[in-house]
Amino acid sequence: MTKTLSGVLLEDHLELSLNDLCQACSRPAEWVIELVEYGAIEPIGEEQLNWRFNVDSLQRARTAMRLQRDLDINLAGIALALDLLDEIKRLRTDLHINGSYLT
Amino acid sequence: MDFQDYYKIMGLERSATQDEIKRAYRKLARKYHPDVSKEADAEQRFKEVGEAYEVLKDPQKRAAYDQLGANWKAGSDFNPPPDWDAGFEFTGGGYTQGDASAYSDFFESLFGKGGFNPYQSDQGRRGYRSRGEDHHAKVLIDLEDAYKGATRAITLTSPELDNSGHVVNKQRTLNVKIPKGVKQGQKIRLAGQGSAGMGNGPAGDLYLEIEFKPHSLYRVEGHDVYLDLPLAPWEAALGASVKVPTPAGPVDLKIAPGTKNGRKLRLKGKGIPAAKAGDLYVVPQITLPDANTAKAKELYKKMQEEMAYNPRSAMGV
């Protein structure tokens, strides 16, 4: 009999540390800092030591990690791709909500 | 085991140059990258293309693959001929990148599993004692599960080292509680359910990403849910009380007289029940009864004669 596990639901307001983000992406802190410098993700807080990241940043950082690994894109390109992917997602959501017609 | 036609997968002739192979790979990798592509089988295609490139980009592996001959068709039952690789040397073992579960049995039968190191990340290499890697997986649920909560059995495959140091794919099944109120894309963190740590280091975490199965009635955006509701013309024109399905069970909905097509009606708090519950939006879809009987035709004719209605008046015609 397998026992049933309960996890922690990562709410939108949940914040991760720089270390959490490095761990989740298997990348060093320097890499995450570079993502911030390119504006690919935005930390909460001024001091690098006290940076916090929201769940959206976790998502973006993991996508960045995969794009870099698989497509050999540099960070400037990744930041651009992330913004364009967001825009496509927003447009798709609009289309989806409005079904096949637009009012 | 099925034969894999790596040239066909990459859309190339067997005579393709190394440059052509590289170009084809880059193009297909962008096309099928799971973060970019919306095609349903993108992940599978991406893996196939990666595997094909792994072989064709390396002149030694490509030459060995080529001498299997051009007569094989993708999908035919395949066993490597004895000594098929005699005279070829694969530097650095089979894998040079990627993860073990990504390669087909066909690939493994030819190029083996050597050279793959599950602790290849910087995290793993750094010290004797280190935390295990985090794992990430998706879990598919029904919209109704987000309303009520559910328990899902999740089977995960991950490469691990056995006692003799070989990589084996281990399967394990976890029963996971899906709390009510989850939304598309939200993550659940299960502490300590990732890879085992090294040298008594703690295990990594498992992140599960929630994904809703497509529903025939509802569309979901965040915690809000959308439903198209068909209405008869007289229900929309005169108002009515109609039964409406919701993921939490049917409700009676008052339709105001003069309801317009597509004008959303909000049922506050009837979306996904999170801390701040989402709303349910009902989108009226006015449908026309068929004029396929004498009686129906007569009724339409009567409306035409007695109602002064020009749907194109705003067009100035």
C-alpha cells in the first residue's frame, strides 16, 4: 500500500530564494544573476543577498535553462524568446476564452 | 524493437552533408522544442530529432549507422546484426548529452548506455556531500478535481545508479493529494521526493505541474471558468430561468430579457474555489430553431411581417 503524499501548493505569492532558484534549475547563482541582468526574470528586493523570486520567475528560469541547453541560444535571445512566448500565450488565452468568435 | 530511420526523422537524404545535418537539426529543434511548440506530440518529436542528431552529427556513429544499410524501413522489427559495429570506435561512450530516458531502445542497442552520468549537473559534481537534484513532472487532472480535490497515482521514471555503478531506469509510483483550488500551470512541491543526495546529502524535491485535461464544456483561465450556454431566441428576448451545468453541479440561472449573444454573465465565486475563488462566466449563444416544418415557417414568416427589424441598420444599408 503506497501512502498518500501531500505537497505544498506553490501559490502565486510564494517567494523563492536565489538558492531555491539555482537548485530548481541546476544552475549556479552567476547564471541566475545574468538572467536578472538581461531582464529575463525580475527579483523582488534591492540587495542581491535578499533577492526573492515569485513562481512566475521559477517558470521563466526553467524555460530559459531548457532553451539554452537545447537550442544553444544566448541570454539576450532567451530574454526575447521569453517575452514573445508570453505574448503568444496571452493571445492564445484571448482566443481560447472567446471561442471561435470575437465580440 | 523498431528500426529508427534517422534520416527520415530529420527530413534528410542519406547523402546529406554534416552542415546540412546541423542546419536541419537546428531548425527542427526550434520547431519542436516543448517550450515553444504547441503541437501535441512536440515532446516526442523533439526527443526523436535529438536522438537522430546525436547519431548523425558524429561521423563515426553515422558511418556505423549507415552500414546497417538503406533497406531498413522505420518501424520494422530490428535486432542489430552480430559484430555490426566492428571496426568503429565510439569515443566517450554512447551518450554525450541529454538524459537516459530520452533515448529509444533502438539507440541503446546500437550505442549502449555508457558514458552517461546521472550526477552530471554542477550541483552533483561540486562536493562529496550534496543535495540531490530536483525533479519536475506534469500531472493531468480533470477540472472537477480542482473543485473537489483528488488523489492521483503518478508513475515516475528516473535514471539511477545500481550497486555496480550501472545506470538503470527506476520506476516508482506516488499517490499525491491534489488540493482543491489548483489552477492550470500551478506547481506542487513534494519535499524530498527528487533524486537521492550524495554522501548523506538531503534528497532533492519533486515539483508537479498541474495541467487540466481539455473539457468538452468548459474553458479555464486562471481560476476563472468559461461556459458557452445555448439559448433559444425567445429565452434571450423575453428572459427565462434555465438550468446551467457547472463543474460543481447544475444551477438555475436567470436570463434577463434582452440578453445579447456573447455578452458574458458572471457567476461570482463559482469558478475554481481557491483562497480567492474564481468566477464562472456564462457566454450566451443564441441559436435558431430550424424552419423545417410548415408551422415553424409560418412563425418565422409572421415575425418577418410583424416585426420591424433590420439587423444591418448600423451598416447604413
